[in-house]
Amino acid sequence: MPRGVPMKQGKYKTFSREFKAEAVRLLEQSGRPAAEIARELGVRRNQLYKWQERQRGEQAGAFPGRGRRRAADQELAHLRRENARLRDERDILKKAAIYFARESPSGMASSASTAECFK
């Protein structure tokens, strides 16, 4: 596009939940290149990847509706993701504590009692 020429201001395209889910299914199961599928569907290739990532992360709630989420829904989704991350971190730390308790010199708490502390 030549410099100085204003770009058209248009509305964003919106796609239904079913359309997005079908596009992701095509991307994952057809074996065809993403660029080809994107051209066929009239979307950008990176949009297909974003939809795929979102569907993997949120499963049933991947495409909630039109437009942006309400603030309360957005906060709830954020808190759920954070909660899941914190659970994962806790589980890793539990395993590390048990591992290092086994490696500790004698005279320290046994690994069995350490494991009981972290249940």
C-alpha cells in the first residue's frame, strides 16, 4: 500500500464457535497445510493457530461467544489459569521435597514422615 493513503476502517470479522471448532478440526486432522486451509476458509493462517491454541487450553469454553469476554468472566478465567499453575508448582515442590528428603543424611526426618507432611 502506498504511503500516505489511509487504510479502510472496517469491522472485525466474527466467526461462530462451530466455524472455529471445524477450522481447528480441519487443521489437526486433514493433513493439509495450514496456509491452504486458511485460504479456503478466508482467514489468516496465524488465526487458525490461535484458535487451535485456545481450544487446547480451554477445551469446552474455548470460544465463549461474540466479542470480548465480560470483565467478570475474564477475571474468573484468569484466576482459574492461575490456580492451575499454582497447583502445578505446588505438586512440583512436593515432589522435590520428597526427593531431597530421601537424599538427606541420616538423622534428618525420614522420607516417609516428610511425605506425610506434604499430603
